[in-house]
Amino acid sequence: MSDTAEFPIVRARDLETELNYLAAGIERPRTYTDAAPPGEPQSTFVTEPHTIRIRDARAATERASLDREGFALIRHHSAVQDFWDEEEIRTRYYPEVEAAIAEATGASRVFIFDHTLRRRVPGVEEDRGYAPLRQPVPRVHVDHTAKSGPQRVRDLLPDDAEELLRGRVQVINLWRPLIEPLRDHPLAVADARSVDPADLVPTDLVYPHRVGETYAVRYNQAHRWFYVPDMRTDEALLIKCFDSKTDGRARFAPHTAFRDPTVPDNVRPRESIEVRTLVFHPA
């Protein structure tokens, strides 16, 4: 269940650290999820670091919301005993996530289309092979685009797609840590209002049988970033990765894992789960 009651006011723990943006001059990166064809690089994605101030979301004077900033922090208690048990995730956690997102958005239907478990392994580079156990992603990105959001509806719900696309469609992730307090490589989320559409660069994600599209993000000093210090396992972040509404509401919230420079190297490595959902509202 989720609890949208106000979080207690705390002393701000803002920080400065480096975030990895798309490097200048890279126009449309491409990454193969399987082995790249002979002579092709696995990925043409090149990043460049920028020093960024990241604000404490708990201490913000105004609580973030999905339609304004593009993300929201909620209380979310789960009855799951073992998040590394795939069957328990699908039979117990999926219904919990569906209910939490429906409550937070007022949606008429929530459809979960996948989830990803992550465990950081120190000394191992970011996994670009999309193995079952994946590392945190230390580069600024958005999971879907103005093109790929609707396409996921057509791919996954072909019989109902045209009717569903006549209404409002969102792609919303529910992200939570599996250890607490989470101090190793937490998640930073950008205020969608601070992101210019020109900052978002379509990126090809090449699967064996289809080509997906995500957004890489160019650096812009106007970006405003937030994180949740010492996040607990009964908390979750809702992150909007697409919204079909173009009336000024947040549509895309860039996010990334990052290293907190105030945290010692010997803390327990991050473990987390994110669930990706299609969220529908009637026309």
C-alpha cells in the first residue's frame, strides 16, 4: 500500500557530485542489447561528466509531484519476503505496484510490462549486455520517448492499442531500494520543468527482433536535480518516463545513478528494483 501523507521536514542534505551526460557531438547513440554485428561497436554512447548540485527531495519546500516535476516520493509498504524470487515478484509485488500507481495517478488501468533487479558489483563496469542481474546505470537518461511510449502500447496490447491511445497514456516506473538505508549509488531525478526538449536526444536500443528508443540527455546548467538521502525500503520513487499529454504537464523525467561523495567506499552496495508500467486514463 502507499501513503501519500507529508514526509517530516528534515535538515537539507544537498550535495555536489558528477553526473554523466551525453558527450557533445554525439547525435544519435546506438546500443546493441545482444552481441553487436561484426565490425560494429557494442555502443556509440559516449558520456562526459559535469559537476551538479543535487537537492534533498525530503527537505524541498514543495513536495514533488508527477505532473509538475515528473517524479514523486511515496510511502510504499510491501509484503514481499524475497525480492530475488521472480515468482513472488510477479504474484505479490506486481499487484502492489499496480494499486500504488492507480492510487497516485487516478488511472483506470495499470499494465506492468517488465521489471529490473539491480545489484552493484564494485569494480565491474556498467552492464550493457542486459544480463538478468544488472548494474545501476550511471548516465543521465529517460527510458522512453515521444515515439517509443505509444509504440510500447501497440507492441504489448495490440488488440486494445488504438482505443487506449485515444485517452491519456503514461509510462511510469516505480523504483525502490532493497536495502536500507540506501547510501551506495542512489538515484537522482531531474525536475522535468528544468529540461528543455532540445536537451533530449533519441537513442536506439537494438534488440534481436526490434529497435527501441530512449532519450540520452545533453548537459544544461538549468537542470535541477533531486535525490532522497538514506532512502528506506518502505519508500518508493515514481518516475514519469512518458506522458501523452502536451498541455504543460511534466512528460519526461531524466534520472541516473550517482556516487555520493559524502559516503565511504565500504557501505553495502546498492540493491534495487524498478517496475515499468503503462498507465491509462480514458479519453
